[in-house]
Amino acid sequence: MPTSNLLGGSVIRSEDLQAQFVEEIVKAGGEKIRLCFQCGTCTGSCPSGRRTAFKTRQLIAKSLLGLRDEVLHDTNLWTCTSCYTCTERCPRGIDVTNLIFIIRNIAVKSGIILDRHKVALGYLIKTGHLVPITDNYTKLRKELGLEEVPSTTHKHSEALKEFQQLVSKLEFDKLAAGGEDRK
Amino acid sequence: MSDYALFLGCVIPNRYPGIEAAMRKIAPILGITLYEMDGASCCPAPGVTRSFDSQTWLTLAARNICIAEAIGKNVLTMCNGCYASLKDANIILKNDSAKREAVNKVLSEVGRSFRGSIDVKHIVEVLYNEVGLEKIKSIAKRRLNLKAAVHYGCHILKPSELREWKSHERPTFLDELVTALGLESVDYQDKMMCCGAGGGVRSGVPEVGLDMTREKLRNITRTGADVIVNCCPLCHLQFDRGQVEIEQNLGENFGVPVLHYLQLLGICTGLTLDEVGAKAHNVSLETLASKI
């Protein structure tokens, strides 16, 4: 991790750079990252960047430099709402939102995942729904003349088994549990 | 054209079932026949699955598409998030043979295969492009004298490369659908800004999402809007339950009721507030009752 110098800036040490990081990103489909000329349109368009320390341009610069650990461990990585404004406005035609997804995918593969996201993914894997039904809503569904339990994995146990079989084949259950490396 | 496989998703059936009820009651009036996608799952959500493992996202989305392919009907979604997952995955899988093969290899474990035989539509797309404004006007029995703050949400518009709208920065289709029902659509600052819920922000860093929602609510209430009209249940949840969360955590109260377009259309065709699921709302719809 970079350390602060007397002027409050940070010193980037060569031992912190992992040049293969950008290769990882390119391999996952993010080859256009190399086209970035640091204009900052992404940061200027970002609704999360307006209110947090999330700076998209900086994320790209750090990724290109190879500051892998710093990029992957920065909680601000999870403040992108995937609104695609940066993607739409990038003058270099970089799909910035997808780049953020790619970097998040690498973080998750490295075992870095927020505890709150682990809870949400737990619901998905257990029920097939990120937002599962509760008794209050089965009651309301009935009042509205709908099937009490929607005809999804909630109602069809064999469909839920099939869904879970795919999740386990993809080892998504293991990924969703996070790893030692997480913050 | 008028037969669809209805994709329910999570938030509509499990949190705002009144949107589903409105859809099912309006469909016959519009001449739309709906088929059930038995055994479908979460789309799965773009933010909370694609962000984490794009291969899992693509495969589970493909499984849902396969269910509609077996019915032989195009998918109809009522949610921008489901639309983003299923439409984007469908396009990727139709065009990228390597990704399709990788997904089909996993799907073969459960005896399924993505064929690329159908399309994915959002209900607002169907209402605007296929049903048309004239038909919408003709089925509305009530004209509501309300000022509406229209919120599109991001994924019905973007990525624009995979969408067919004329503009993603200054779209008008949802405003046109709203004004066709007699409401006024008010302009407001940063109208096209995200609600704050997507990308896994609502589940992962909710304080950031709510700060964004509060900014939108401040801009909306400044116009004197009576109601927020959206076409995405996650935006809907973020605005409706979000107002309670903002009051609890940030001490600011707005009290603006929130309606999905299908609920608004349902009310205009004669459904009561209870029939479009008023009970599920955190911000009471009662203030609307006197104006209907």
C-alpha cells in the first residue's frame, strides 16, 4: 500500500506494482482500458463520485499502473450503481461500467466481498431469489387475487434444485462465501 | 406480438405484488396473453451477480431465457434490472459463440440449451412501441389531475448500444406514456440521475445509495410533484422504502407517493388503490385518493 509523504500525497513504491494486473483485466474482456487518456469524463459523470471518494479515472489509472491490492481492497469499488453514464460518455469508447464489473469479478475471485453482499447472495443461493418472499407478502398476494406463492423457484422445488445445481457447478456458492483475503 | 412469457423477477412478486396484479388485469384489455414462466429464478440481478461473477450471471440468465424458449414466446419484464440481465445476456449469447458454448456446456448438466430463438421486451417498450399512445388514451377511463415526476431508471435506457431508444440523455417515451393519461410531467434537476439502488449499492453500501435518493427527492419535491412514476421495481423500492430509511437515518421527510407505471395505468383503467397493492407501500398512497 502507498504511504503518505510530508505533503499529504502518496508515494507509490515499485514493490507495490503488479504489472500483470492489467493483463488480468484485458484477459477478462477489458482490453479497451489501455485506450484511457485520463480525461475524467467518467469521474465527472459519476453520481457516486459526487458523494464518495470513488473516482473512476483514478481507478483506471491505478489499474494501469498495477496497484492491484489497493484497487481490489478499496471499498469504494462497490459504490458504482452501474448507471452506465460513464460508458455512454467516454470519448475513447471504453465500456467503463463493464470494466468496473471485471475488476469486481477479480476482487471476488480473490476472496474480497462485502459481508452485506454475502448475506444477499445467501438468499439467492438458498431460494433462487435475491429478494425472497415472506409471509406478509404471500398474504397480500392472496388478497390481490394472485397465486399465494409465485410460480418461480419459490413454488417449484425441482426448479430450485436445478438452479442450485448450476450454482454449485459454477462454484458460485464458494465465491459468494468470500475468502481469507477479504476486508 | 401480443403473446408473452411473463418474467416476474423478485421485487415485484415478493415486495410489490400490486404491480403484478395490475399487469395481469390490464393485459386482457390490451389484448396481451401472458404465459407463466414456471420455475424461473431471479434474473439474476446485474449488480449483485454480474458484478461478482459474470459467468454465473450469464448462465443463470440463460436458464431463465430457456424457460421462455420452451414456451416459444418472447419474454416480457416489468423491471429494468430483469430487462438488463435478460436482454443483455440474450444479445451476448446470440452473438458470441464462444460464450454461448461455455454456457450451454454448463446448462447441459440440467438438460437445457440456449437456442437464441426469442427476444426480451420491457412492458414500457411494448406499451409505447406496440400498443401505442392512442390505445393507452382510449382505455383510460379516468384522467388524473396530478403532477408527476417521471423517473426512467438507468437500465431501460443503457447501455444504449443494446437499446433501441432515440435518446438516453433526453428520452421522452415514459413522459409521453404518463401525459397520455392526463398527468403533467414536471421537469426537475438531474432527472436522468440514477435512484441509487443499482450495482449492488442498495445491498452493499446503502448509505451511499440513500444519499443519492435524497438528492433526487429534494429535486423532485421542489417542483411540487404529487407522485413519482417509475418503470422499475428496484427504483420503486428505493424511492418508496428509501423515504422511510432516509427519515430514520438522515432525519429528512419527503412524503411523496411512488407508483410503477403499471399501477398508474391500472388506476386510470378503473382499479382501486388497494387493487394495485397500496398496502405494500411505505409512503401512503392516500394523498392520491382525493385527486382520483
